[in-house]
Amino acid sequence: MEHERPECCRNGVEASLDIIVGKWKPIILLHLMHGGTKRFGELRRLLPDITQKMLTTQLRELEQQDIIQRKVYAEVPPKVEYSITEYGQSLYNILQEMHEWGEAHLEHMAHKRNEQL
């Protein structure tokens, strides 16, 4: 099987990485894909190690790319919910593949360490 030269794929790969790269974006997306609509506070509880500022930044970036939507309810205090857009659902297979590859990689490295003992 012949592969395209790397420069042919660069723009698409860079565009994909701009959206899903980082420690938190894929985890946020998985929570929204599997758990449905979440309020900001719910996401904070699901991601206890993320700062409020980082969560806000990641959510804004995902919203700007039309991956998630932010819905504000006219209440006091304001209620804000986040959910995956229909377009954002197209990332499901990519994230699932990343998960499966990551699990296989962890097993591979554990096996390799055991061989060295």
C-alpha cells in the first residue's frame, strides 16, 4: 500500500490537531459525547484537576470551532449548558480510535517492561 507524502496530509492533520490536541479537550469531548449535556460545574467535578480558567478556555475554543454549543438560560443565577454539536459528533470515531490505540500502547509498554525484568 502506497502512502501519500507527508506534505500532502499536513494541512488536514494540523487542522485536526488544532481541535483535539491538549490534555483536556479530548476528555471534555468524551464526557459530552457519552454523558450528554453538562453544566459548567458538572464538567469541573468530572475534571477535578483542571482549573476554572483552563476549562473556560478549552470550552471557548471548542465552541469557536463549532464542536460544542453553549446555551445560556435567562435565569438568576445564569444557567449555562454545553453539548456536542451535530458536527462535533463527527469526532467520535477519531476519539474512539485514540482510546483504543492508547490502551493497546499501554499494554505494549507493560509487556515490554516485563520482558526486561
